[in-house]
Amino acid sequence: MPSCVGVQEAGDRLRSARRVLVVGGSGAGKSTLSAALAQRLDLPHLSMDREFCWLPGWVARPRDEMRALIAAAVAQDRWIMDGSFPSSLDLRLPRTDLVIWLRLPRLTCLVGVFRRGVAHRGRTRPDMAPGCPERRPDREFLSDVWNFERDTAPAIARNLEAHGPRVPTLVIRSRDEAGRLLALIADRAPP
């Protein structure tokens, strides 16, 4: 079982963390939270979608190439990385100082997906690979969002148990909790 921490303890740990992993369902706010934390903590922000998963035109990067890029990135001394992808947690968790798991309600995530779709319609989001403009979510994607807790969360939990049992994990269940975490470190300079 992962070592669960509260918002206050996570805020304290973030001040000295060098490698932070943010996971959760699509639309939960992983990239938004990661970008804000990266700025406040002066950590390089690595988005799984932008850096590793996608090539222009929404072409999926070959799995072996993606894993090699992830392995090279996690070997770096400092980073904050957002993206769930249970198939690469075996590479990421052993190097992680703190996991932030966004487990927001499915309706909240769906609203997040639609809001970002409107905000970036026809343009590439900052956390997405170049040449991958925002597109209307299809039924399969919406089903993945709706069923994240049933289909993907158990794989994340298994990986935390297998590869990161000593990694402190903060589970965030609302946007307010994420806001409280950011407020704890809002005016704090990194060490």
C-alpha cells in the first residue's frame, strides 16, 4: 500500500522534492496543477502527452521509443511529470519523491475535458505535442474518462504497491484540495 499523506504534509514535502509525479484521469487538471507547481518550485515540467506519447498529427509514438524517452527523462535530477499511463509507472515511480494522484469525480473530469476543448478548440494545448490540435472528444475517449476509476485506477494502485510503496502519495479528490495545496506553496521560494 502506498504511503498516503495529507495536503499539509505534501506541501511540506514539495518544498524539498526534486521529482514529482502527478497522475489522474483526463480532465482532472494534471497539467494545470503540474505547470503551477513547476513554476512555484522551479522544476522542469514534463507532460507525458507532449514529451513522450504523441507525434504530430495525433500519431502515437512507438512504445519502445516512448519508454526510452521516459527512462532518459526520469534519470534527470529534477522534474515534475504529469500523466497516468500505468504502462510506464515502473520507470517513473522508483525515481519519484512524491506522487499527487488526482481522483476527482467523473463529472468534474468530463467538465474539465469540455472546458479545455472549448478553450483550445482547433489549437494545440501547451501540454500537448506540436501538431496535435484540440479535437472534439469521441465516444471512446469520453468512455475512458467516465470509467477511469474502474479501468485505470486499479492499475495505478497496483503499480504504487509494486514500484512505489515508500513513495509518499497525496490523493486529491476536489479542485478545492488542489487549490489548498497550491496555496501552501504559493509564496514559498524553492530551497
